[in-house]
Amino acid sequence: MPHGSGEPSAWVRRWAPLVRPGGSVLDVACGSGRHLRYLAARGHALTGIDRDADALAPLQPLGRLIVADIEGRAWPLPGERFDAVVVTHYLWRPLLPTLVASLAPGGVLIYETFTAGNETVGKPSRPDFLLRPGELLQACAGLRTVAYEDGFIDAPARFLQRIVAVRPDPDAPAPARYPL
């Protein structure tokens, strides 16, 4: 579904089953909570972070909500680990290593945002907010990539890059199974 529709992203819906049942999920730049609502219905323990206190206010019953400027201040969750980190339509490059480090063993990163080329069809159009080709693959180099896409989607027209990557769990039975 398009951003702003209130419906969870098809990418998040497709890969949410990889998150450990009842596992902890961090939704970064969660906005009005479309993914928090979806993941709450799946039974996950939720943490949402966004700078907009008004957007977070109605989401209070869903879990722990943190109002924070994660671009201008220190990361508010130092040392915390999650079974999943979800990020959609948000990019702050200096935060990428922190997001990867926030995954517990077996934790899954579900990330989707705009990429180079989007400036030809709409907003965002500034290079600061557009991933470079392969950038999510580079950011997740220490993780096991389960799925990756970098391309164009119609209706509405947008260029997206998205990844699902898992932090290996050395204590898990081998080989790990990630249903496609």
C-alpha cells in the first residue's frame, strides 16, 4: 500500500512472519503507527519512535512510544536489542549502523525507503533522502540477506530499495530457515 494510506506496507506484511512470535519490534520513524497497529495485531511487544508527539499520542495503548529527534540527539535506546527493526520511508544514514546493531541474534531488519531516481517522479527528491544503488546491501553486510529489491513501482510512481536481513544466531539449529 502507498505510504500515507494507513495500510501497512506490503513489504512489511510479507516479511513480518520472520519475526519471532511475540518478539520485540522497534518501529523507527513510526509516524501515525500503520505498522505498529499491524504488528500489535500479530502479538508483538512494540516500541515506536518518532519526533512527532501528536502522531504518537493515539498510539499509547500499543506499546512503548518514544518522542525523540533521532537525527539531532543521541540514540534514545543505547544497548537495547530487538527481534525486529522496521523502517519504512525514512533515511538518516548515520543511524544505519545503530539500527543493524539493535538486532538481537535471530533478529530481522525490514527496511524500505526511497532510492535514487525518485527525484524524477516526486518527493522525496533530495539526494540526502534517497538511497544510492546497493546502499542497503552495504549497510547490512554483516547480516544474512533474505530478500532485496531495488527498482520502480507504479501507482503511485516511486523508486524504492528494500531489504530483509537477519542477524545470525549462533545458538539456533542449523541451517536457519527463512520462508520465502
